[in-house]
Amino acid sequence: MAYDSLTGQANALASVEQASAERASAERASAEQASAEQASASLLDQVRDALEHIYDLSYLQDHSLAHRDSQPSELAGQRLRRNLSAAIEALNPGSAVPFLSSQARLFNLLTLHYLEGMTVQEAAYKLGISRRQATRDLRRAIENVAASLSARRPAAPSLSKGTAHLSSVHEEISRLGSRSARISLQTLICSAQNTVSSLAAQRGVTLQIMLPSQPLLISTDQMIAEQVFVNVLSQTIGRASQGPIELKADADGGQVAVTVSFYREPEAGGKQVIGLVVTQLVDRLGWAIEQIDTQEGHSTIVIRFSTSGSTVLVIDDNQGLVELLDRYLTDQSLTVISAKDGQHGIDLAEEMAPDAIILDVMMPGMHGWEVLQRLRMLSRTASIPVVICSVINDPDLAYSLGASQVLPKPISRSAVLEVLRELGIV
């Protein structure tokens, strides 16, 4: 009996210990779940807050989401805004999906509410759903953006020196604006030659420049293009043996090839003239560059580009739309320039004579309809194609005032390209 009693007590104690362990495990699991839910809720609140301030760079610069990783933080606000825009665009189902379909609803809600500034009630009305449904779907959309941002977060705890330098260069070049204009290639190269002439004299190197006798006009950003030629000539001078460096420009149809030929100093070996900076500047212009070396110590740098690059002027106070269009058109050899208000847009159109203008209607000060009428009255801008791009979809009024095309917001890449193809811009 005593043995049975002890056995029963032991079993009871084991049961108590097991129950206690199960309770502790359940409490830990509950705490972990609560912590995860709290972290998830915190992230959603941060994403929602960032979306509400997507056009306020100074706010985004100090935002907690902008500093979740260890990348250089000089332009953390711009990087966060690009990531938010990319996360929204990732939900875009494409132009084949009807605007009012449920598949397009998350993308449309984010675009209308955060990019276009509509209230949730206004967005719900435009999409033909209840405010309650819009609120639920908007939360799902924000969850998708949060998941996208989390996926973009680098896994590595720190950047290597080389990677940090690459990112720093990229951020610095991204800071440059885009001001495309018609300029002669001869002007660009002669300016670069003057800049490096003292360095060439110090190294005992002569420059032989062979350019077409007739002005060769190209559409490009003058400041960036000059820096490309200055950098290539400067680096070439530093690696050339005493003797001439020959620069020659050839045009064939709408294509131009600028070649820089020289003999390398023996100690220069196979050192590349084309560095990180010039590579990214060339990419910024939509040009191509390569270095060809021979066993005999001869090197040739070849820069290729088109003379027929088009310029699109975007007149819209919504900076997010400008950046979206710039991303849509980045692989089309187009230069996107922008104006935040009507008068500035008219001034830029007169100054630069772009190939096309994308014009918003709802802007402070001078609205788009007035801008369109003024553009049509000026001799220098009267024939420039104007695309009305607005949440106000009134094609009859737009065409009566001289618009060439109408592009309702929210926009998609395919819709933008289709309109520009119809105008012969791409």
C-alpha cells in the first residue's frame, strides 16, 4: 500500500509539473505571438505614416523606415519614397485589368488615396464600393506594401567599403536633375578639351580632335555630358604614353560614335579608363561606353549614343507622379523634365521645346486648362503634343482646347507608352 501511495504521489507530482510546463510553454507562445502582432501593428503604422507623407522628403528623411538598414543615409528619404512607390507599383495588375475590378482595387486605392490625395470616401465613390469596404481593402494594401518593404531590407548587417562607395556614388548621381537641351557635340567636346588642356601640357601629351565640319546637334544634359568627356580625357591623359591622343566623332544616320585612341604607358597595364563614376553618368544619359585594349599597348574608348533622343515635359505639382513617369520611361531613351506649376511649365516649354508635354489639370494657381490654352497661343509651343493626365476625365473638353491625347489617372506604364507611341515619341 505504501508503495502504491508513493507511486500515486509521484504520478500526481509529474502531472503537476507537466501541466506547469505546458502552461509556461503556452504563456511563452502567447507572449511571442503578442510580440509579433505588436511588431506587425507597429510596422503597419509606420508604413501608413510614411505613405501619408510620401511627398514630404524632409519628413521621410527622419522616418524610422528610412533607417531600418545600414545603407548610407544622406538620401534616406528619397530611397524610402522610391521603395514605397515601387511597392505600390508592384500591385499594379496592368492595363488589361478593368479599373473597377477587384483585382485592381488595392493598387487603385493606394494610388487614389496616397498619390492623388483623395479621401477614403472619395476613393471609395470613384471605385464604386462602400467606405467600409475601402477601409478594409486599404489595410490589405498597406500590409502588401509593408511586406514589400520587409523583403527589400538587406540581409547583410553592414556594407563593404566597395559596396558603400558604389551606393554613395549612385546616390550622388541620383541627386542630379535632368535638363535636356539641344546642343552641338562640337561645343561639348571643345569645352572638355579646354578643361583638360593644362593637365595634357603637364604630362607632355597632345590632343588631336577630329570633328565633323557641320554642327552635330544632340539632345542631352549638357552638364552631365561634359563631365563624361572631361573624365574620359582626363583618365586617358593619366594612362597615355607621350604622344597624341586622338578623339574622333562619326555620325551614321541617327547614331554617333566618339572614339578616343591612345597608347598606354607600360606600367598602366590593362587599367581601365572607364571608372564607376563615368559609367553611371553614361547610364544616366542613356549612352553606351566600352574600352578595347590590344596586346600591342593600344587602347580605344568608344562612346555611342543617338542624336534623336526625345524630351518629355511633365507639368504636375505631384512629384510622385513625375518620379513614376521617369521610372516608366527610363529604358526608352527619353529625358523627363518637370515643372511644379503652370507658369513654370509654360516657361520651360518655351525655353526647351520638348517633344511632348504631359499636363495635369488640378494644380494650384494656374489650372491645366488655362496652361493648355496658353501653350496653344504661343508660336514656339503651339505644335507640341500635349497629353492631359488627370483624375478629371473629360476628353471632349480636352480635345476642344487643343489636347493631343487624354491619359486618365491612375496611370500604368503600358498606357503611358501606348500614348507616346501614338504620338511618335517612342
